Amino acid sequence: MKTTQILIAGFGGQGILFSGKFLAYKGLVEELQVSWLPSYGPEMRGGTANCNVILSDDPVGSPIITTPDVLIAMNLPSLQKYVDSVAPGGQIYIDSSLIDLKIERTDVEVFYIPATQMAKEEGIATLANMIIVGHLLENHPELSFDGAEAVVESLVPAKKAALKELNMKALSLGKNYKK
Amino acid sequence: MAERILMKGNEAIAEAAIRAGCRHYFGYPITPQTEIAAYMAKKMPKIGGVFLQAESEIASINMVYGASAAGMRVMTSSSSPGISLKTEGLSYIAGSDIPALVVNVQRGGPGLGGIQPSQSDYFQATKGGGHGDYRMIVLAPASVQEMASLTIKGFDLADKYRMTSMILADGTIGQMMEPISFEDVEINSYEKPWALTGTECKRKHNVVNSLYLKPEELEKKNFERFEKYAEIEKNEAMWEEYMMDDAEICVVAFGIASRVAKNAVVAARNEGIKVGLIRPITLWPFPTAAFEAAAEKVNSFISVELSMGQMIDDVKLATKCKKPVSLCNRAGGMIPSPDEILESIRNAKKGVL
């Protein structure tokens, strides 16, 4: 019986909701119980966006996350807002090219990934989110990297087929990232 | 079992409606339910259905009135302020005894309020909203799967009893995605000899109208309608009980609040507190039988609501105030955390109400 609560937060336009969708679909493929809850409203037109994804062996109760096991922070305000809410023993993934802050908490595992910088260098500037997700998959055997391609395939519309390859490239970059 | 797919609650309503045979949708956009209209706009033209964005909510409910009078399975959807605009039409539909499905994906009020989830239209949905003596069947989904199954059920009940079924959801359930599977839907079809389908000069013409100027006639109509309502109260109440077998405290919650409350119930059980949950699935008819039974065995009730406390009145009525009922609530688009509900449960255990 395991439940992983993932909170993804950043600016609108960083693919916050998309990366959440990817994780939810990956959970579905792995036959987990899942829920995906976006922030909605003015956030979608810029400003902050966040997304709650729950993956569980059991039926999901509340889809609203108050104590995330995993926080993905794509900007400073989001990190500052949620850093204290992460469960002890949890993980924090930080886009360190956008956030110049070191976590003082010692009861959580922190991954500093210069995702936006990496994405720019590879010519996939909008896919920093998926670089971080790739690294997360590597750390979460219940999700695993296997089958990621099929999930990307189901999420990217046929008209934008080129994006599939780019998303996979981003995931691989994240998977192979070493400090 | 059918394949599991991920879908937003709003989209699940739209897809379920189409599967239930609805081919007429009239609406007007409003957050947080616009995905229903968007889905219908995309799908209806492809299957020979009608999607129409009306000039206003008032227009759209009157289009529902017209299409229903012609015997069609028809729906509209909106969110709180939009439903207020539709209530005149809801009263006319009730007074004309014709079926309709109306979805309210609630947001915080009153007035224009906000766009975040709320349950503060409970009174409006269950106690009338519009003028005159009337009822609507009110269904409260707590998951994306139920958004679909209760939509199908809602159409069925509406046709069966010739009245409005309302899906009373909220912004969270509307916006969230969960796995859902569409089993083969069994659709009951109902003869509609009252519908305005053209007489072909072979029968007396039908009339769909809510105007009765003779008070004797209007009174008779009201009494007949309430006999039907009594039958529905007897036969159609639905609810879920969770960990109620040995419960000393009963949490009452519907929709998204029940999801959060379940987490709190589990946490309280881990502390050794004997607590359970009753989740009304029909808000009208209110599942009175469940509460009559619970009132005999629990010490107290906690009504958890995203409002200033509306369902709590029905809990008190259903239990005939035999046991104390306390309120654990947030309003205006806020949602209580499991910890807030847990604290209410701890207080109930201590007898602090």
C-alpha cells in the first residue's frame, strides 16, 4: 500500500499541467489509482500554475494535496510557497537555472537540476518540465522509464508529431542527468 | 472490464450525456464548467446532434424547455451565477411536467462570487430556487466516474418522472481528471405520448404549458405532482456508507467534501476514534432512512460542507434532532483540509460541539 502525492508548481506556460498529465497517464499505464487536479482560472493565462497528481495502490481519497511527497518547483515563488509543506522524507526537484536558493531542510532529498539551461542548450527550450520529470522517473521505480514513449505518444496530438521525439529527448536528458 | 481512460469530470458528463442519447445541448460558457460546452461543440455536429451556444443562460434554459416539450433528451450546464439565471425556466419546466437534465458545476457565491469550488447552491438546488412548489432530483457526484454514471442516471430519472434532474457538482470534480471506464450503457427509453411531435391530424393536439388560471385546477396539479415526489422520496434515495458499522461519530459530506472527509475518517480511525461517513448521493430526495438508522446508534453528527452550512438543516430534519449536529465548513471557494475535519472529529469525540 503506497501513495505518492506529487505537487508541480511554476509559471503558466512552463508545461506544469502537461507534466502532471504525463505522470498521471504513466500511473494509469502502471495500473495505479490516479488523480490529476489542476489549478484553474486566471492562472492559466499567466501567473502561477500548479497541479496535484496522486498515484496510489488504493483508491484516491481527496485529490487535493496538502502534504506532498514530491514537489517539483519551476520558479522561486512556488518553491517558497510549498517548501515547508513537503512531507519529511520527501523529495524536492528544483529547476536550479531559474531558482537560486538552497534548501535548508535536512529531512528531505533535494535534486537541483538546471533544467531550463539544459533545455535551451539542446534547442528544446519549452521542455525543461520534462527534463525534471525524466529525472523523477529514474528515482521512482513504481513509475519507471519503460513505456514512457507510449504515454508521450498518447498525449501529443497527431498534428504535432515532432514534439514526441523532443519530449523523449527531454525525458532522456533528465534520466541521465548527474550532478 | 472496459478500458480505463483519463478524463476531466466535465468531459465525463458530456461524454456520458451523448452515450445516454442526448443529442441537444444548449448552453452559455462560464468557468468552471466550460469543458462541457467545448466537448459538446466538438462532438455533437459529428453525430447529428445539436450544440448551440445561446445568447444567454435564460435563452438556453428556454431552448431546453422547447426541445424537451418536443420529446427530445436535452440538457444544459452552467455554474452558480448562470444557474440563478436559469431558475425561471426550471420553475416553468417543473410546472409543465417535462424532463430535463441541468448541470451545476458550483463556484463560490453569492453574486458573481469567485470561480473556485463551492457547495453553496445546496439550498437553491434542493429547496426550489425558482418560484412555486416544485422539486428537482439532485444528484451529487464525488468522482469522475460518478460524473458519468449519475448523468446517465439523471436522464433516466428525468424521463421516468417527467421532471428536472440536476447534477450538483463543484469546480474540483469538474476540473480534475481520474480514470474512468464506460461500460456498455443500458439506456431505458420512455414513451412520451405528451410530447409535441405533430398530430398528423390523427390525434388531439398536446399542450405543454404551466399556466392554470383556475385555482382548483392548479391546486390539483400541485397535489398530483407531490404524490409523484412522495414516490420518488420512497424509491430513489441513494447514499454511500463508509466505516459506519461500529461508528460513534458520523461525518456527513457529499461531492468533493466527502473525498476530503474520507481521508479524515481514515486518520481518525488510526487514532482509535470510531467514526464513519454517510455520503448522500441524492441530495433530493435526501437519504432520510440512512440518517434515521444512524441517529439510533451514533453519538453525534458532523456536517462537512463547502458553504456556511446548508445540508446541516436536512441532517437535523432527517435525524429529528435526536443527536447533536455540528458544522465543519469552509466557504467562498476554500476547501477544508483533512486536518481541519480531523480536528472536528476529535472535538466531537471529546463532546465539544
